[in-house]
Amino acid sequence: MSSTGKLANIVERIETRIDTARLVSGQRLIEADLTREFGISRSLLREAFRQLAAEGAIELVPNRGAVVRRLSRNEALELFEIRTELEGMAARRAAGRMHEPAVRHSFETATQCLFSEAQTSGAQEYIAENEAFHRAIFIAAGNDTLSDLARKMRLPLIMSQLSGALTAGILATSLEEHRSITLAILSGNAAQAEAATREHLVRATQFVSGVPESLFRSCPD
């Protein structure tokens, strides 16, 4: 594999760990551990860190090294505001494509776990499942640029930062909303799918507004 290919592979592996909450907001990335695990040089890992920092996934902090990005409340609210617009559009587009057998099958497969009897056991599992659900909507929307923009909103990163405030009741409410969005998309009702998605993300924004300030990065004066 070329050095460019190795770099892309390392970036993707670290991003996946952030997306699935294996790496959480504020967590340090230990160079020695990662170079040993990935079998790469320190210089290649540091190049991957620079790319991830440029994409907003991590921060390079003096005297600490690479740290998974921690957001201020205002940053989180701004990202949710943008995400609401993007995902409302994605849900509308996804519903309009449910007549295509391949698109419908892929979306049904990705969301079938929402209707199983097994319940999400905790915040970390929820964050991974939540990311998979929202990603399925963007995939069904069939717009790669839209999907790329959504990933840059770093929803799993925000949710991992707020995981301490995710109660069983909040998880249950979110699951019911995911089911409603899924059924609206599968029915092909674009307006209903968009409305349900926006309602879900507006509620999530209100949740972000109400959690303790201690969960956020302090803004400099």
C-alpha cells in the first residue's frame, strides 16, 4: 500500500472509532499505543493527526498531543442547527427514492434493528446505533456531497461528549422518534419524513441547550 493509501486508512480507522464512540470527546490519542497497533511510523501517525485536526475531529493541544475534539455549547448548538437543515433535506430525498428496490432494501436492512425486541443497553451502544441510523438516511438520499457535509457535523462526537446526560428515558424517546422517521421514509411520504426528522433534531437541540455547562468546553473570555 502506498504512503497515501496508508494515511487514508489510518484516518478512516480513527474516524470510525470516533463515530462508534470507541474514542470519545476529550480522550487523548496515545501515539505509542497507536503506532504499535497500526504498525506505522510516528511521522505517518502525526500526519494523520494533522488531517483529522483539519477536519475538526481532533485537536492538537500543546503539552497534551492529540485529543478528540471537545465542543463548547455554542459550537454544538450551531452544528445541530445546520444538521437539522441537512437531514431534513436528506429524509425528504430518501422518502422520494423508496420506489427504487435497491435503495429500499438497503434502507430496510440498515434500520431493521430499530424494530427488534432487544433494547439499547447504554449510552455508548446508543451512540453507535444512532450514527448508523442517521447515516442510513443520508445514504438513501443518494447525494454524496450531502453525506460528506453531514459527517463533518460530527454528531457522534457531540453525543459522546453528552453521554453522561443520556438517561434511559431520553434513549427510549429517541428510539421511538427513529422508528417514526423510518416508517415515514418507507411510506414514501417526503413531507412527513422531513417533518419528523426536523422535530427529532429540534428536540435534540433543546436537549443540548438544557444539559449542564460542565459537559462543554469553556469558551475563552
